[in-house]
Amino acid sequence: MNRMHRETIIIPWQESWKKMFETEKAHIAEGMTAAGLEGNVYHVGSTSVKGMCARPIIDILFCPAQETSLEKCAAVLEGIGYTNLGECGRPGRLFLTKGDKENETFYLHLCDEDHQVAKDQKLFRFIQRHDETVSHEYMQLKRQLAEMFPHDRDVYRTVKGRFVEGVLSAYRLGEKTAAAKVVEGGGKEDKRVKYWIYQFEATEKAMADMEAYCQKNELTMDEFFQEAVRYWINLVENDPEGARKAAEEARNLKEEEVGVRLIRYYPVYKGETEARALKRTLAEEADAAVRRENEGVGADQRGNGK
């Protein structure tokens, strides 16, 4: 395999990437039209996000018009120079490549609009373009991985993929729910809240158990967490006392017994970005920690008669 596909070559964002995509989009549209086929062509991946460092490979998402077979579209793409590598572990999605030189290589994901790959590609592009915290952390992670694993693209892709999955899960699950109301003590809904974000951490054993469960039941980790949240929302709505009891039991577990822990949950107010909401929350937590420390110092001084 060519080093362009094998190695983790990361370079700063290039203005030329947008033009490369537009040119290739025209080639694809021309080929599809000649074959009597239609579809939507999207620029996805890091090269589609202005300012984001990336491997010098243009990622493209092609979604055929309804009831158009992927195989017919793949045949057209092969006719204009693409190599069809098949599903590559993602049923219902074909992966094709073209080129093997820097800034002359294309990766194309061929699937329907409602396929999870298409949804994930477009949603993560949106998040990177609108959330400066996520885009900054993602950029830092990519640079670090490229330095640590310059010749191991599989490790680079796997670790990077975990970050992406976590971000997508947070966005999909971060909404105002009945579960949030219970945590808050059953207060009235705050009209300023757009949605809620929940941040979790898990032990290695818990992650291994969840991955095994997902593999056995053919679920993605994102789908697993969605089902888990739905379960708790249903429990809160139909058995609030049982939900409170379960929450209390979880709080009484020993440190080593806790598999998944809620680190924090916080609202995103209307008019706020994800980055601002997180910065506000972290500032509030820091202020609260200072207040607790000051209160503790005051209590000690009073106890010592000072």
C-alpha cells in the first residue's frame, strides 16, 4: 500500500482543498448524469473544515437518489478512476479510493442519506464548524497521534474514532429530558435551556463489557448509549421512586464498584455555543470549589478560636 494510505501524514489546512473537491464533484456529477443517475455529493472529513489540520486526502460522501442501487453508482465511479474496496466493515456503505499522491487522493463513501455513516459524517462536520472547543481538541489529538504513530494508521484511526464517537454521542444524547428534571429535584423546566449535555467516564472493564455487549447484539456504541438513556428516561417517567432509589444505590457504591460514572451534566442555553456552555460550566465549578475551600478555612479558624 502506498505511504499516502499507510502513514499518518498531517498538514495544515489548505485553501486548495475546497477547489479540489469542487472539481472532483463536477467529475462525479458528469459521470452520474451520463449514466442517468442522480445523487448528492458532500465534502466531508477534516479537509471540509476551514482551519483544521488533516491528511492531504479529500473525503467525499455520495448519496444516491432514492431507490438507486449502490452498485450502479459504484460502476460509474470505477469508470472515472475509483477503486471499489467494498463495505470495509460497514454494511450498506461502499468505500472507494482514487489517487495515491498528496493532494491528489480521494476517499469516497457511497451510501444512502439515512445510513449511519452519512449521518455521522455530516453531523461531525457541522460540530467541527460550529464548536471551537471540539475542533481545537480534535486538532490537538490528531497532531499528537501523528507524532506518536507516524507509521501506524490503524492506531491513529482507532483512537481518533473513539473521540469522534464520544462527540457524536454527546450531541445526540445531550437534550432536555425527564431524567434531568429528577436530578434537579423535579423543578419547573427552564425556558432558557436548549438542551443538556451529559459527560461520563467508564472503567476499562466497563468499556470492555459494553463493547462485548454491542458486538453480541450488533449495536454501535452510540446506539448502546441511546438505548441506555431511553431506559432511564422510561424508568424516571414511569417509576420515579424506583429511579431515585437506583440513583441512591449508585451513589453508595464503593469506588472500585462504579463502572460508569456521570462526571457532569450541564445545560446549553439558547444563543450559546457548546464551547461557551462548557467554559461557563467549568468556571462555575471552579468558583464553587473556591467557595467550599474558603468555607472550610473559615470553619477551621472558628474552631481554633481565631
